[in-house]
Amino acid sequence: MLCSATLPGMEQLNDDICYHALKARDRRFDGRFYTAVLTTGIFCRPICPAVTPKRVNVQFYPSAEAAIAHGFRPCLRCRPEAAPGSPASAGVHATVARAVRLIEEGALETGSVEQLADRLGVGDRHLRRIFKEHTGVTPQDHAKARRLLRARQLIVDSNLSMTEIADIAGFGSLRRFNDAMKTAYGHAPTAFRRGIKAKPVSDKNDNDPFAPKSDDLILRLRARQPFDADYLLTFFRARAIPGLEAVGDRTYARGFRINDAVGLMICRFATDQGGVEVILRGPARDAVLEIGGRVRRLFDLDADVPSITALFADDELLRPLVDKRPGLRVPGCWDRFELAIRAVLGQQVSVAAARTLAGRLVARFGQVLPENLIAGTGITHLFPKPATLQQQDLISIGLTTRRAQTLADIIDLFADPQCDRQSGDDILAAMTATKGIGPWTLNYFGLRGLGDPDAFPAADLGILKASEIGGGPAKPKPLEQHAERWRPWRAYAAQYLWSALEQEHAPKPQPKPHQKPKKGK
């Protein structure tokens, strides 16, 4: 099977290109394709340390799910299920990309392909056809393979029990889980935890409220390299809403709500910048997969930065910024509604002013978190729901009448039950029709709220200033014309320009709540 997915920023992959990348162990192709060995029945990532098989003995697939659906077992050495999210699905038909996302969120665990097609606004036969055309497998096969892959990932990368993993991964019973894992991998699930040394977790470390406790759920997420964790922490630190978020030297923490369950999430960035350890406190076990997906988008863990920045190599404005931060990511968001509110509050004001307004909103209308979850963290509230904010006096947080009305219109948009079923394009169209929403807000929401890699707020004052300092255009229209050469990765170009100013105005990490500020300078 030809690995023929068209990938952004690269030529179309074919079997010859894949084999050359396999022989070179090229990390830039990790997650782009998978190598299935006919003589062993095993498939691997292109970075697998195993002996390179002969060309005649291999086939290439665009996804791990496709390889499993064709009867191959995942390699135990390179762990294909742990590869950064394959960008193959990102460049395909928009309907397929959305279908993949919904399936990974559990659409086929609780519903049928017909119901999935209805959510996507297409016929079920058409969905099956285009899904197989772009991914190589049927929706049902994809869901089945994904269930196996996420189960094994939870076995190795979390501290959940086997019973909990079987339930969360969608197997229905521990017996079905054991049988499926033995069939797919040739081993019982417990075999994957042998030899893995868990990090010590103790309630005795009372001095650090962000350290893992014995009853916390821990999930470890890998990041595609290179990964600039320092920049992400600097970015979120400058925008952390008081009472909702806390950003330390190597941690990002916030309260969250998934369905009716509330909890505390602490993300600890590895010192080697290899990924993120997610600590979940509270009744969050059933939502661990959704939380993991949100964290991956929040920190843009799956971005193939080398392929993206190759487009900027000959650009005099961006090249110095890329050389300085080769692993820069586009920060995402935890929740679209929250980001839409942040974007409106941030119109024509400084980052600090927008942060102050958002803090007042959270303090006045947000749900208070239980003390047993948040003790010592400085986190006190959840971000308010759309329904909670409807009909509230928004002028009282310091808004003008016009800005308050725009905010109220956005709240009404997201309070509509149909909003959860709308695509990003539908939400953007509705926001465009809202009075008081301009190009900057739409681009900023697209960039961070929808993860649009080509969104570019050309009129942003910070971007214009950074462009001028770097010798580029200092006006929106000329900059937008210059940015045409950066398509389809203009969101990353925008982030690089922001990064030129971020360090200059970056706030310092705040002392942990249990620490006293040091005396002296």
C-alpha cells in the first residue's frame, strides 16, 4: 500500500521516500508513516532502533490504525501508539479530519457510523468512502484500532489500574480487554508494565501543592521534538487569569470541568523538554482521554516544527527568530468559549489589562472549587459557563457599554446547545456577523481557539512592532502581503513575531503559595 498522504510543507510521500527516511531514522518523519514488516507481522515507527528490513519485505501505511486493520501488530520497542499525532489526517478532506477527531473522542463507542455521518452532515455511504480513501481503513476499523492504541498508551503512560483502563478505553469488560490485547500484541496487558519504574508519589510532600499525591491520576504525554517548553510557560504566565490558572517555573495548573465533574489539572514540563506530565486531582478518571487530547492541543504537542519552519528558512524577517527558538509552538486553549471571551476582552487593550478584566469575570461569576482540591495552589475558581453569564451585568467588571454588548452576544452564541455541534467555520461565521467583532478577534480566535495553522492577525500591534524591529513591514496591509509567502503556516509566523517581544515583557515566575518572597534585591 503506497503511503501517499499529502503532507503540509512536504512533497507527497511514496514508498521510496518512506524507505529512505526509514534507513536514515529521520525523526522528522515520526508519525508521518508506519513501516509494516511482512516477514514478522509487526509495524514500527520510522525511528525504531530495530535492524532495517529489506525493501521487498516492507509496506508503508499512513496511520497506525491502518497498519493494525491490515493485520500487523505494533512493535514493542518503538511503541507506535506513542508517536506524536500523525499529521496525515490534518491535510485530508475536512470532513474526514473532523470524523477522526470525533471517533477519537468516542463517537463510535456510544453511536453508529450513521449517527456520526449525521453529525457531519453527510451520508453514511459517502463518509465510509472518503474515510477509507484518505485513511486506508473504515471508520469502525479506525475506532477498533484506536481503542487498542489508547489502551496500551494508558497502560504505559498512566498510573490507572487495568480495570479502569479497560473501562475508559471502551472495552466494556476486563475479559474483553485482556483478549483483545493478547490478540493484538501477543501479551497480556500487565506485561507492558513490567520493568517500568513508577516515580515515587507521596502525600508527605506537603510543602509543594503541585507535586503528585498518592491518589492523583498521572498521565505522561510526549511531544514531537524540538519542543520549546520555556516559551510556552512564558506565554501562559503573562496571560494567566488570577484564581483560574497558576504558572510556575516548570508547571501550568488550572481548575477544570468535564461534564459534571470538576478537578484540578497540573501540567509539569520535563526538564529535558521531552513532554508533559499531567497530574489530575479529583473525579477525572473517566475523562482522562479527553483531558489528554485537550492538553495536546493546549501545548501544540503534535506540531512538526522542522517541516513548518523549513518554509521560513529563506525569509530574512523570520529566519533569526526560528534560529533562536527552533521548537516554538502555537499555544492553544483549554476551552473555545473561554478563548472567545478572552479574545473579546483583549480587543484594543494590553495583555495585562485583558488579564485583569478576565480575573474580575472569573472572581465574580465563576464556580468556587472545593478546598480539598486546591489547597495551597492559589487556584480558586472555574471559568463560568455561557449560561451562567447570560443576563449578567458585564459592565460591572470594567467594560464599556459597547464592549459589554459584544461580550453578551458571544455568550449567547456559545450558550446555544447547537454550538457544540458546529464546526469551527460555522462558529467563525457567526462571530463575523456579531457587531464589535473585527478581523483581529477572528484571527486570534482561529489561531488559538480553533488551531488554524494559517490564521494571521496582521493588525496586531505586537506583530507589527516585531516586524518593524526585524526590518519588515510596519503596516497591516504590507505585512499581510508579505505573509503570503508563509502560507499555510502563518499562525506559526505570527507566534515567532510575538516571541520577539515576549521575553522583553515577560513576568517572572511567582513564588509558590507556600513560599515567602526572598528578601533583598
